[in-house]
Amino acid sequence: MPNRGGIPLYKLEYKMKKMSLWLTIFALVSLAGCSKTDNYAPPENASGEDIFYANCTKCHKPETGSVMALSSSMANKDAIIQKVQKGSMGMTAFPNIKGEPAQRLAEFILANSKTK
Ligand code: HEC
């Protein structure tokens, strides 16, 4: 059947390919955009609880008796501090929560969380 649409098929195909390339790039960029960095730096004397309620409850809603449900691989101070500083696809990174305040934050979470 003759193509009377004006745009030759091979050109249409090329356009579609270009479009899906852009869609892919766009999807990748917006995914990467989910992981953010928060430059909040806690006061030197902030308690773990202060830091938690100032930054984490936006996303982690504490339930009665437990601020978080930790997977067993996360149930130690190092893993928690790593997670806080590095973040993830879904979680904001807090590179400036470090040193003593980071230790206190991790202790607070460990002491007040369930382990899954
Ligand atoms: C923008 C939302 C957001 C904020 C703010 C946030 N988190 Fe998260 N957090 C997540 C998401 C989503 C996950 C699950 C995905 C993952 O493990 O990375 C998570 C996972 C975690 C985990 C791992 C839990 C497990 O056992 O797998 C810990 C620990 C944690 N967050 C601690 C914190 C602390 C502490 C703060 C505050 C300093 C904080 N988060 C702030 C979204 C957030």
C-alpha cells in the first residue's frame, strides 16, 4: 500500500527511536532526582531524639513504642550512620550528621526500634 501520509515510514521510525531515547533519558534523570542531599548540621549537643524528630519524621513516621522497623542488617550503629550519610534512591542523604551527634542518633534509633 502506498504511503500517502507525507512522512516516509523510515523517517517515522527514526523519530520514534529518537523519542524513546529521550523518554529513557528523562526517566533516568528523574529517578536520580529522587535522591537528595540535606545539608542540615546538628548542634554539637543535640540529642539523638532531637535530630530524629527534626529530620527523619518527614518520611519515617514513628509508631507507638517504636520509631522505625529495622531490617536485621541495619540493626547496628555503623549501618545506620552509613544510611543517614549516604541516603539512597528514596532517602535523603545527610552528610553533615556525623561524629558524636551521629552516634547519638544511631543509639536513639537502635534503642527505640523494632527489628524486622
Ligand atoms: C525523604 C524521605 C526520608 C528522610 C527525610 C529520611 N529517610 Fe530514612 N529512609 C527513607 C526510605 C524511603 C527508606 C527505605 C529505602 C532504603 O532503605 O533506602 C529509608 C530507610 C532508612 C533506614 C534503613 C531501614 C532498614 O532497616 O532498611 C534507616 C536506618 C533510616 N532510613 C534512617 C533515617 C534517619 C535516621 C533519618 C533522619 C536523619 C532518615 N532516615 C530520613 C526515606 C527517608
